[in-house]
Amino acid sequence: MKIGFFGRLRDAIGDVQDHDVSEGMLISQLRRQLAERFPDHSGDLLSHRVRACVDDEIVGEDFILTGRESVEFFPPLSGG
């Protein structure tokens, strides 16, 4: 599965990463796996301020993945 990152996560990790996702995995489990894969950025990846978006919809930590979705992680935005 392709996982996209935006904002400071993109700057640190890159635009898109390939990651194996099992059917039935929760977003919270995916976050933990990504935090293990990128330990220098685990604080951001595990933060609930960083929102998960699946197929263009913001989802909660209990969202169940099929492994065929598009997943992106968005850190908080600021601006004026």
C-alpha cells in the first residue's frame, strides 16, 4: 500500500512510502508500525494531532483498513 505524508512529515520521511498492510489492520496499528519503521519521527506519527486520511476522508484510529485504500497523514496546519 502507498502511504503519503504531508507537511513536516513529508520533509522528513518523503512524499510516499510503500508499506505492507494486512486486511483488518486499524489506523492505530498502522501508526505504530510506521513509528517503528521511522523511529526518529515516532512522536509525530503517533500524535493524534497528525490526522489520518483514507481515500480522501479523515478517519479515526479505529478505522479498519482493507489494504487497498489510499492513506495519507497530515500534521496540524497553521496560517493566516
